[in-house]
Amino acid sequence: MHDRLQGAKGGGATVSLRRELMAVDERQQRRRSAARSVEAPERPRPKKRPAPPPARPSGDALIAFHDVSKLYEGADVGLKEASFSVMRGEWSFLVGPTGSGKSTIMKLLIKEIDLTSGSITVAGKPLADIARHRVPYYRRNIGVVFQDFKLLPGRTVYENVAYALQVTGQRRSEIRAKVPDILRLTGLSTKLHNYPEQLSGGEQQRVSIARAFVNHPPLLLCDEPTGNLDPETSIGIMQLLYRINRTGTTILVATHDNQMVDKMRRRVIQLENGRIVRDEATGLYARDESTKEFAARLRGEGPRGGPDLG
Amino acid sequence: MRLGFFIREATRSLKRNAAPSFAAVATVLVTILVLGIFIPIVQATTVATDEVRGRLLLNVYLKTDASDTDVERVRRLIAEQTPNIKSVEYVSKRDAYLEQKRRNPTAYELLGRNPLPDTLRITPSDPDGINAIRDALTPLTPSGARTTIDPAIDEVRNRREDTDKIIRGTNVVKLTMALLAGLLIAASILLIANTIRLSVFSRRREVEVMKLVGATDWFIRWPFVLEGVLVGALGGVLAVGLLGVAKVAFVDPLTESFSLIAAPETLNFPLLVLILLGASVGVSALGSGISLRRFLRV
């Protein structure tokens, strides 16, 4: 799985920023592969090729916020002097009540809105330097997943995912190669020709993740990805995101599902009224575990067979 | 690939917005029909008016007792003293009588004698200067009456009054048609703008997704522009088809009896078709442009 993702990544690099990100990713992968052979941890499923350990923060930051403030019109505060950075390959949660600034951070990152003061750099490049007409090309390096999925009705699962490739001008042959691949990864191979209306909430979210990740962007933003889903389905979604994270993709998840956050034991950035009140880049990282173990832990169980989607 | 994608997207949203699209197509059709009738009519009337103006004459009526020497003198006077003369034709009493008798035999039979004077018929080189010639031959006195520069001249008259009526009449026709065409063009633009606005609204999810995954601004805009142009082109093609049928069915049989329609200066049909199709596409592109500017924030 992981090897295939890497292969597809290498082929799709079009933008210099992206190429740069790729290069770093590949370096990390090589480093990790080397480490793996030494550690040689036991795998629960010997059939599968051993997956690399979860990406740990490496030396350089992918996202860096420096004293970022965002004031909306009418003096609404979106974000107040927020400073944090996210390492490549890191998994971070943004938590906080509604209106605390989680979505503002997401919108700032995709350059949907502009900041009032401070600076944001992504992959070492200040966002302010990206010209208005270059923004679409910048966005191709970021996958975005929303609570309400934002799927297109009247188009099948396949068409929905292919749409993201079509509108960025990719060739038909590329689309034919990439879409079935990503649908297999997200466990939707059998739902190819279904319409979104015919799918459950969890399946719809999988489609939207497939669409966000089909280009293998180095950064995946998830705004309340499990907000509309029941706990069990949410675990499935988190498992899928975890699998994507393990390929080296940086993941930023905004949520107010505190239980989930506690169980995941990943970095937590807590926001209140636009201020960062807690940033636990703790050493609480769970040991290197398979997606199955991961899911079991989320359910609060011992190691036991859950629905594996690989 | 891209063009195919744009066309697919455009037709998809045309189907989804069938009603407003139909309204826009119908309006473009009517507009182009009116333009298609208006342009040849304006051309034909312009040609006709010019012809009438070209035929403007000034009649210098001499006194009934004028002798041949008087005629010669007046003729010389005209040639020497007035500008803007193309030609002067002498119509004798007898010629005038024969001409009138030929047109209206019974009336002149009853008359029994010739009441007509000798006439010098002046063709001006510029129709607009006709009044200057008249003033030169019969200057106005301070009291407002007219005198003549030669005692043999009885009266100088032209048919300007009649031509003025023709020119005024054709101008009214032109003005109404232009007004109607202008209103219809405005209506077409607005209706196409409305169609595109509805299309933008109904495709807002697509637009949102396109923006999220990094489609360029023009990639997002093209399907809408294409949709507007398709609507316009459809209306235009239908209108041109109808005009073609009308031409074959009604105008062509009439060309033998009406010189106006056959006037060689009017546009030939292929050129007219080209102009009309260009107009329909232009109108629809303008309409789409207005809507995209106002409603598609990319």
C-alpha cells in the first residue's frame, strides 16, 4: 500500500512547492525504512508487507504560524496572535468550542481568507507571497475534508473523485489510473457506481477523503471529519486517516470530539476565543502500531479483530 | 479533453436549467429575427431614399407668352448665375402638352388648348443645394414675396416637399426598428445573464469543490461562458433558419414585382447570416460576462 502511494506521488509532481515537499517526504521514507529493518517489530498480519511506523515530527516544520491574527468585519475575532508549527508527517488535533478559531486556521491555510497580521509559512514559503492567480496551484498541494462532505449529487462515487482531477486539468489516462487506486485504499471499490445519496454517512466521508487524497497531497486538512457520524463509523474514518498519515502525509484535524482526541494520544492544540490555550506536543505518542491495533485502542478494547479496511 | 469537459458541463447545466434557458433562447431568437428583418429594410429604404433624392428636379416655369429668345436668355442666365447645376433640360410648351396628354388623355381633350408654359428643368449636382438655386433665381424681397431675376420667369418650383415626406417616413421606420432592436438586444442580454446567474447558483457546489481542489479561475468560468454562448448560438441559428425559410417563401417570389427588394445595394444573404450569428454570440457572451462578474466570485 505504502509503496504504491509513493510511486504515484513521484509521478504527479507538477509544482515546484510540491516537488520540494515530495523530496522531503521521500527522504523521510528512506530514513524510516532504514530504521524499520533494525527495529523489525512484530506484525499481527504477516501476509501484508510491514507498514512504516507513523510519521514522527522531523526537523523541519511544514506549517508555521507566527503571531497570526485574523479579525473579521464587525470586529469579530477569528484568531488572536496564534503561534504554532506542525512538523512534516505529524498528526495534530485542533480542538475548541464553536467559534474558537479552528475553521479560521483551516481557511487561512487554504488561503480562502487573508490574515490581518502575523505570518504563515507552509513548506518554508510565506503564504503572503503566493500571488492571487497562483492560489489554485497552491491548493493542489492540500487535501481538504469537511463535516458535510461536499460531494456532488448526480455524480457517482467514481465521477466525484475523478472530478477533482478533471478540473485540475489532468489527463484521462492519469485519472483512469489514479481513481480506482484511491477508491481501493478508502474501501470503496464496490461502491464505484453508486450515487452519494445511496451511501451512508461514513461512506460519503470516505469518498470525500478519497477526493482530497487522490493527488496524494503532502498536507490533509480535516474540518470536523466525524462531526456527522456515529462513534463506530468515526473510528473507521480515523483509521483511514491514520493509514494516510502513515504514508507520511501531515494531517491536521479540527474536532470537538474530546473522547476521540483523548484516545488518539496525538498532539492537541486547544483554542478558545481565537487564542491557543493549550498545545500539547507531548511525548504521549502511542507506540508504533498497526491500523488494527489503533482502531482497537480507539474503541477502548484490547487487541481484537475489528473491521479491517486494507 | 478539456473542451469536451467544458461542453459536457455546459450542456449538463443547460438541461438542469431548461426553463430559463428556453426563455433566453426564445428571446435571442426574436431579437435576431427583428435584426434580420430590420437590417435589409433599413438598407432598402436608404437605397430608395437616395434614389428619390437623386431624382430631385427644379422646374423653372416661364411665362406663357415667353418667346424663344426669352428662353435662350433665361437658360444662359441659369448657366451663368447659379452654382450646382448638373444639367438644364428644355421642355417646350408642346412637349409638355404631349406628355401630359399622354398621361391623362380625356382631361386634355376636354381642355382643347395648351395651358402649359415652357419649362426649364434643372437637375442639381447636389440635391441638398436645390434651395440655393431656387433662391438665386427668385430672390426673396424684404416683404417676404419672391421676385424673379428675369421678367420671363413666372415661377420656380421643386418637388422637395414630396421627398421630405418620403425621407421623414423612412426615418420614422428606421427609428422605431432601431428602438425595438435595441430593446430586444437589452432583453436578450439580461435574460442570458439571468440564465447564467441561475446556472451559477445551481452549480455552486461544483464551483466550491473546484475552488477547493485548485481549479484555476478560468477553468471554473469556461463552462458558464460556453453555456451562454450555446444559448445564444441556438437562438441565432433558429432565427436564421426561419429567416431563410421566409426569404425563400415570401421575398424571393416578390423580387420580380418590387424593385426595392431587388435593389442590388442590399446585403446579400450569406453576409447577413454571418452578421446575425455574430450578433447572437456577442449578445450571449456579454450576458454571461455580466453574470460571471457579479455572481461568480472565484
